[in-house]
Amino acid sequence: DTGVSQNPRHKITKRGQNVTFRCDPISEHNRLYWYRQTLGQGPEFLTYFQNEAQLEKSRLLSDRFSAERPKGSFSTLEIQRTEQGDSAMYLCASSLGPSPNEQFFGPGTRLTVL
Amino acid sequence: KQEVTQIPAALSVPEGENLVLNCSFTDSAIYNLQWFRQDPGKGLTSLLLIQSSQREQTSGRLNASLDKSSGRSTLYIAASQPGDSATYLCAVDNQAGTALIFGKGTTLSVSS
């Protein structure tokens, strides 16, 4: 048990609907990351927070995606107007930073868009 | 652009065998290299982290080495067990020391 929790664990939605995922990091960790993983691939970076500030966003994070980390604690990832290509495992990780910055991952949220 | 490659993509061995998984990266300007284990449908479990100034790290039956100048890392698993069956992922920090860049993984199957 790494201490990072994610909810829900599974989400099935219809194309065009909005979905929101939540991540609770390890309590003392100030850095929080979102990644996306499709079948047979390694995780791909989406975005990164240090405390409440979103410091880095990948080109993968289209305008339909938004992430927040109010008060520097839990984080939410929202996908608007979902598409079938959004189907993936969404992983959250946290770290204490800055060095050695070992990242610890949660169990993921599996999204299926019908 | 940093790229991480893992060879082989899949590996099957009998129980008790020692084995080596390989990871290579194209840009040697990394901060850390992490090895992870992923069971089917699950999240990632951190196995070992090697900082750029280090050459190797050990945890139990696992030993990871890093040759930053040649852009290579190996994960050595001693006396493999069926419970070691999983996908092993290698990842490096990008130049900003924040996001991890992953390989596609090596799927290991250990038979009893």
C-alpha cells in the first residue's frame, strides 16, 4: 500500500459525457502528478502540481482536460465531452521532492468510453 | 526528446533462474531512474530509484545499475519466483526533474 488513493477505480461513460476523477496523495507529499496509460504502453505524463500550483502540462492535455489541486491537498482531473480515445487507465502519483523525488503511484482509475 | 526503450518486450523463464532486464534512454541528462513493477490492471509499485550520481541500488533479490554516459540501466532479478511475474517498467526524469518518461515495459513470466 503506497498511500496514494484514487476514486473511482472504474468508470464507464457514454461518449460526450463529462467525468471527474479524484486523487488523494500521501499526506506529506507536496508534488502530485497525473499520467495516462493505454494497453501495452508505459504511462504518459499529463500534468504536475507543486502544492496548489500547476507547473507543467503535457501536449496530451487537450482543452477538454482540466486538473485542479485546491489547497495543495487532493487533486481532481476532469474530462469534458469524452471521446472513445480517452479510454485508458488514469494514474496519479505523488512525491516529496525535490530530491531524489521518488514517485509513488495510486491504483489508477480505469475509464471506458462507450 | 527523451525516449526510453526496454528490451526484451516479454520474457519467460523457469523458477530459480537469474535474469536481466534492460533499459536504454537517448538523453543522458537525467536526474533519476526508477524501476517499477505493474501487475495486470493495477497501479505501479516503485522497486528501486537510482539517482544520477549513483551507479547501483539493491533491494532484496533486486539489483539495478545505471550507466548514465551510455544511457543504459539493467535490473537484475536473482532466483526468480512465480510471484515475480509482472510487467517491469523503467522511467527517467526529464531535464526539469519532474515528469517521468517511461518505456513500454518488459512482461516477465516465471513458471514453477
